[in-house]
Amino acid sequence: MAKPLIFTLLLLLFTTALASSDSPFIVAHKKASLNRLKSGAERVSVSVDIYNQGSSTAYDVSLSDESWPQDLFEIVSGNTSKSWERLDAGGVISHSFELEAKTKGMFNGAPAVITFRIPTKAALQEAYSTPILPLDVLADRPPEKKLEWRLLAKYGSLMSVLSIVVLFVYLVATPGKSGGAKGSKKKR
């Protein structure tokens, strides 16, 4: 009984010491979404948000996302790597790029790699982003049923007039409770 309690207290002290240390703590979140174009091609929009949750500045921050093979994807806009001079404590930096898929199939992307320098250490530090969910690139999807604005513009006013008439008839035809009905009951 005493051993788990001591272990918990030591773990708490250790994590408190790490949290209060004067160093950057990098957290990165990678997101990818598929966008189908009218031409039938499909683009992958990728964004990486890098957060410094530590208490000091990270220097020479660089992002490298080399998990997109050139035989499967073509870069349409942006770059898969980017560098920044610094990321202040509590700061956020974002980077995005867009790719076009060349082949059909499932794709599992690896996390992006973030390297940064801490002034008190000579070696570069490394952090990894969250991985993305598997992407079903160029998959055969049934067409989505969308509200056609053309039909709404054509029949919208007719439907609103009909609904007002039906509501009026319902209000007139439905018997309501009046004060006279309450007065006919005897009170004791």
C-alpha cells in the first residue's frame, strides 16, 4: 500500500520539476483533408500547427514532412518543409501546403518531424507531430445529395405561402380553451 503511494508522489514531483524547467516543449498537430475537384482530380490539403507549451523560446525551428511520396502526390502549392528563426513560449506557428493525388488507394501518412534548438543544449532537439488518419485517395464515393438552390429559388415562395395558409386553417379549425369554458365548472 505504501509503495504505490510513494511511487505516485515521486512521479508527481518529477513531472512538476519537468513542467517548471526552463525549456521549450513542442507539440505539433498535423491535419489532412481531401478535396474533390470537378475535373475528377483530388487534392490533399495538409496543415501543421506547432505549439510551444514550454516556458522558454525555441530557436531554429524547422518542419519537415517527407511522408508524401513523389510517385503518389504532386505538390500544387507550398512546400513540405519550412523553417522559422524562433518560436516564443506560448506561441503558435502554422504551415500548410496542398498536394494533388496521382494514384488511387489508401494512404497512411507518417508524422512530421520538427527540429529545434535550446540555448542550453548543443544538440538539436526533435519533436513529432500527430499522425494523420488513413486517407482513401481518389475513392469511388456516391454523389452527395445537396439541396439544389435552383429548386429552392423556383418553389420556395410557393411553399412559404402554402405553409402560412395551412397554419391559418389549423389555428381557425382547432378549438381553443376559452375563459367561458373554465367558468362553467363549479368551484367548491
